[in-house]
Amino acid sequence: MIDQEQMYERYKRLLAEYMEGKNEETLYNGQLFSRHMIECGVSPEDVLSVHIEIMREFFPNMDERLESSFDFLLEAMIGYGLAYREHQNLRFKQRQLETEIDIAANVQQSLLVSAVPEIDSLDIGVISKPAKKMSGDYYHFVRDEQNFLSIAIADVIGKGIPAAMCMSMIKYAMDSEPEQRTKPSAVLENLNRVVEQNVDPSMFITMFYGLYNEKEHRLYYASAGHEPGFFYSSQKDRFEELTAKGRVLGLDRSTKYREYEKLIMPGDMIVLLSDGVTECRTKKGFIERGEVVDLIRKRMDRSAQEIVDSVYKELERLQEFQLRDDFTLIILKRRV
Amino acid sequence: MNLNILQGKAKDGGELLILKGELDAYTAPKLKETLLELVDIEGASVTLDLSDTNYMDSTGIGVIIAAYKKVCKNNGTLIVQGLTPRVERLFDITGLSDIITIEDINKEETR
């Protein structure tokens, strides 16, 4: 810290030096000194009053009108002083907020992390990256004792903190689902009622919910307006859209969801994604869904985790490492 | 990333908003302000013209959903017209096309 007396002496020395020699170096030192004063929280009008005091000392017989002009200048600077203090205050508050957001982001991360289950018949890969500190994307895997695996992927509309808070609400609603497995259509109908009641009217959630029967290798699924994924049939060696129609959660309380079913053969693949994957914007424009399929196809011989990691890296590169939206990509591959 | 909102009268006498540009997280608040005020009247009739909306993301859909809910409460009507294929797909996926009236732009001449 700098005390009043030290500042006075140093300022006086620099000022005297400059008035004598008018050299550039002293001017530059004055500039450096001003930075130091800012760091020490010295306000503009404090600097000015020091200047005036020194001038009085140097020129005791100063013209009275010149001297009173200093008083006028001092008054005129008071507004700047207030603005400066306000700025300091805001900087402090901003730092405080940033710390709080960091903590909240960490809490959210630990809340939303869903362990990827180890299953003999399925190879599962997941990647989920937020565009900002907090994510509006959500996924979860739950496996029960009867070898049913439930898979959810969701996107809260809006980004940042409001979206993340809403996501946490969904997470709790899902956790309080009854222990026994529930039909995907029923899960979505329940969540729809929760979201419709609780959320700001312009906020909504899209979700894909699937239930995989490991014994029969059947996937039962339903979608609430979620970006469609893909199904890869190894027999046809073809990717098709994993179509499922349904309204977004929170739109209409009485919405019913249709349930779909698919038999998964060895080598088949299910690709689930959030719109951050398909809304990827590059210099040339938006990437097409077909391009995402091509990226996956090129890497199909690798493990599911390697595929999602590598597709993410490629899309991140195409967007010049600036994610516009939260990005989640899940691949489930039935082992051969 | 910019959105121009032009306000006029639709052929049916209701309010018309023509959206030119991109409707995304940055521009959606602007539309939200204008649109929600228009639909906040008993029996409000509002038409959104999206033929010059070259990009819309889910935040835009959110504003339209909020307006739709308000219109339902106020016994009004909300019509959307001139959807580009990309926006139409978004309406289909989210299920909005089942509940919001979508009109072909050619049928709806504006004054």
C-alpha cells in the first residue's frame, strides 16, 4: 500500500523533474506511477488535490484566479471520483460472482455425472461438453437388476445458469421416479407435468428416453421433441433416422407420448445426440446431419468411446474451437 | 447475428410481425418483448412472418411457445407463416406444428 505522504513526495519529485527538464522518461514514469496509484485505490480527485497542494508550495505567489481555477477543477472531478468508486465496487462484486458460478458449475457437474454402466452386450460411449460454464444438456443411464438399461438424453432450452437450474429440477424429478422400471412414454408424461407446472413459459425441455432390454435386445423409446438420433443397421449397412414424434416437455399438460420399439442386432448402433451436435456452425454454414453420419461411419471400427471423442474433436475443430451450444453425443453399439 | 422486427397489420386485421434475420439466443429477447406485449390482450390475433428468418434455434422456439401459451389463456390466435425448410423441421421435431396454425405465405397477402 501507498501512504499519503509517500505518494505526495513521489508525485512532487516526478512533477518537479518534469517541469525542469520536460523529458519523455519522466512523463513515462508519471504514467507508471498512475497505474500504481490505481492499484492502491487512489481516486482521481485525490491525485488532483495532491497536484494542487504541490503547485501552491512551488508557486506561493500564484495568480489568485489561477488558484481558484484549481478549486473549480476539483469540483468538476468529483463525478469521476464517484464513477471510479462504483467501478471498483462492481469489479469486486464481479469477482465474487465468478467464484460463485465456478462453485455452482462444479456442484452441477458432480450432480449430473452419470456413470456409464459396463454391460457385456453393449459398448457405450458418451461425451458431453458445455458451451459455457454450466450445461443445459443432461444424460443418464440407470441399470436395474432385471438387466434393463434406461437411457435419457435431454436439452433444456436456453443456456447458462437458468438452463442448468432447470436441468437440476429434471434430475430430481427423474430420481424420484418409482424404483421399478417405467415405460418410456409414461416417464415422459410424468416429466411433462412437472415441467409444465414449474417452468417459466418460454423455457422447455426436449428429451429422448429409451429402455433397453438386454435379454431380448429390444429398445423401447419415446421422444419429447428431441433432435432425432440415428440407428445403424449392420445387416443393411445403413444409417437411418431414429424417428420418434412427440411434443417438447412443458408445452401442454395433457400430452401423450407414443412409444416405439426396435430390435437391435449384433453390430447395430444407436446414436443419440443433442442439437449442439447438428447445429454446429462452421465458416461454410451449418453442417448437415449427413456429415455427422459420415464422421461416425469413418470411425465405426473403433470403440464407442473412441468414436464419440474423435467426432467431438473433429466438430470442435470445424467450429474453430468455439462451441455455440452444449454438445452431447452418445453411442450404443451391440457387441458382435 | 441481427434481427429486424417490422410491425404491420395482417390481412385478417390482426397484428403482423415480420422477422428478418436470425432468431437465436442473442436476438430472442427482442422478439420476446414485442411479441409477448402483443399477445397479452384478450382475443389478441398475431401473425408471425418467418419467410426472411434465415436462422432460428431453440431459443426462438421458446419465445413462440411462451406466446402460444399466453394466446391460449387470452382466447386469441397465433399464426405462423412462411416457414423455411429448416425452421419447418424444427417445428415438426418439437411438435409445435401440431398445435400452432401454420399458413402458407402465398395465401396470406399483407397490406
